[in-house]
Amino acid sequence: MGAQVTLVLPAKLRPVLRKPFGVLCKGTGKDVIQKIASELSSPTKLISVGDVTTFYLLESGIVPDVCVVDDRTKREPASDSVVLGTKHAAFTTVSVDNPPGVITEDLINTIYDAVRSSQHIRIFVRGEEDLAALPAILIAPIGSVVLYGQPNEGVVLVKITESKKNEIRSLLDQIIEECAHKGQFDSVRRKLDGYYCY
């Protein structure tokens, strides 16, 4: 097996990632989840990225198929209630290492396996999950919903369509273009594209 591939976010693309990839639902806590609850009734898969988003989904009685958490919020340790609150009995927890500002091949593989699973999977990231929404959007089957937090504003709701996947693929291609050994990314690209015919 070759060396692990790591996608490093170039500084020039950071402003792009601050813009919502879907619909920004403004608000806090359970209130914002209640606003979007009707959108969450029957997606192909429901994936939540972030401790606070996941916590309020669970508080609202909605258990995502996959959640990605790191026991942190806004780069600070999450409160004990949030940390405990994401450890729902419905989840099987898997752990993965993913340093800040990057997307590791391990994270991509873990999200891929979790989305394919028939169980509810809680992915605990040792490091940072801030970029996990990107591979989640690409890997999720059409008709899914990916939710992630927008700091100090609310929750972003991303409906997974072919055009949304194309938008995110274009962004990841820009990240790959900045990386040295582009050929290494062929296996990662296949994994990210592998969910097209769900």
C-alpha cells in the first residue's frame, strides 16, 4: 500500500470555503432545526458535520445516518453537554485522524464506508472536521442532505444533486491542482466519484 494521500487547502481558496455550499438557515439551537425539519423527513441519507449541528439534530429527535464530530466548536473544546450529546446510543463510533486544514485519504475512506453502511455511524475525528463536508457532499448519494454549521450564523443545508456534486468536484480539482504529485489522487478521485450510481 502506498503513502496516504492528503489534500491540503491552499490559502487562496479559504475565502471560497467560507461561503455556504447550500441554503443558509439562520438561527441557533433547536429553533433552526425546527425550521428545516420538513426538509429532513426522507432524504436518501442524512449526514451532519459538526458537533453543535449534530447535537441539536439529536435534541430534536432526528438521528442522522452519519455524523462527523471532533469534540470541538469554533476551534475550541465543545461543552460537556454537546460532547456527551453526540454519543447517541444509535451510533456505532469509528475514529479517524485528520489534521486541521486538510482532507486525508483516511477521512475520505471513513466517510465512504459510513455512507455505505446500513448502521448509524458517528465518525470521531482526531484533529479537525471542518473540511469534512466536501467529501461528504461528493460521496453522498443523490437525494441526500448534508448539514453543517456556519459559525455565528446558523446551519447550511445542502441538497445533493448532480450539479451540486459538479460544483464541489470543481473545487476539489482546484485543491488537487495546488498539490505536488497530482497522479497520487487518482484513487481518491475514484472513491469520491464512486457513489454516482447509488
